Amino acid sequence: MNARTEPGEAEPVTPARPPITRELLLVAGLFLVYKLGRRLAAGHTGEAFRNAHDVWHVERLLRLPGEGSVQALLLHGDTLAKIANTYYATVHFPATLAFLVWLYLRRPAHYVWARRVLAAVTAAALVLHLTLPLAPPRMLAATGLVDTARVYGPSVYGPPRTDQLSNQFAAMPSLHFGWALMVAIGLVVATRSRWRWLWLLHPLLTLLVIVGTANHYWLDAIAAGALLGLTLALIHAPRRTATTAGRDTRTSVPAEAPVLVGAGR
């Protein structure tokens, strides 16, 4: 009996991608809602500073390391501070967008999952920004921290009272950290390289930058991580298979045994 195998045709090699026009509209809509939500939360100055004092006090009760210990590493010279400010200002959106584009092109099943997670985390964060306005540590005199963006540049924020493009009182949770952590988790889950765990350096570096530049408290990052963890528990990643992990493998089925002419006579 011939035991050869031949490629089967049971499954397509790559899952179908969502329509590109719909996805562009969804991502653009998510970005607009993000910006609009931040602006809606503006104007709660007194409450934002009261909450900031409370957060700072809770961190001291929890004996979390002072944000100043991280900032001290950046203040040894202008170069490190400028690099950190540039990272804060330029990496957040482009890295997340590049992550989504790569998943869309190479891992469609993981793209849908990641987009849903990011949308859910962002929506929940905006609700918290509206209900819990929080002044960042760079604005709170009690922290003794330097506003590195204002002193060394570049800065993405103007004076809080005249800044119409962003809500500077939306510190908790930190979407800078939450998105960075999701990018790393998404790439770890969607790829097979033994080096994929190095993607976790992205949220780690982001954490050091947002704290060192005095844009966020430790608790902002902890809240973002907890929110992402809850979302991941509710929105499950696609099951890892050769197809979803990027390998083009096909199902093999036994070939039909050849029929011998004259057999059975």
C-alpha cells in the first residue's frame, strides 16, 4: 500500500482580513474619541490637584519608590532629558499604529483581538479621566519634580489654561503605559521568535520615561496595567496555531492507494 501524503485543502492558509476601509474608519474614530474625551475632562483644576495630593499621599503610604529617583537619572545632563522627552512625545501613537498595521497585514486574527482590547482599554480609561481628573506630578509642587519637557524640551503641552489640544489632567490611568504594554503582549502572543520577549522592553522603557519626565505617577501605570489585565481576561487572544503564528503549513492527508490494472482477476 502506498503511504504517500498529499497537501489537503481543509483550511485557508491565512484568516480573512477585515475590510480595510472599515478598519481605517474605526481606528480614526477611536483616535477622535480619545482626543475629544480628553478635552471634555478639561477645566476641573481644583479637583485635579486635590486628587493629585491624594495619589501622592497614597503612594507614600504604600512605600512606593519616589518618582524623583527615576528623574534623577535623567537630570545628569541635557541629552538624557531631551531623549526622554522626545520618546514621550513621538513614540506613543506611531508605535501603536505600526503595531496594528503589522498585525493587520501579517496576523489578521490577532489584529481583530488587539484592536478590540485597545478600544476597550481606551474607552474605560476615558471614563476614568472624566470621573477622576488628576494633575500630573510635574504640576504638583509637593513632589519636588522638574517638568523636564518645559525645561529641556521638546514639549507636547502648552500652558494648562490655554491648551486646547489635550487634557493635561488625564493622568490616571496612563494610556502611554497601557498601550505600550499591549503592544508588547500582542507581539509576544502573535509571534514565535525566541527573541520576542524583548518586546517587553518597550513598556519598561515607557514606564521609566513617563515617570522620569514627571508626566505620571507610579499608580497611573499600575492602574493602566490592572485595566489591561482585566480587559485581556474578558477578550481572549486567538488560539495559537501554525496559521495564526505566521507559518504556512497545510494539512496532509493520505493519498489514495493506486489501483492495479487487472487486480482481483
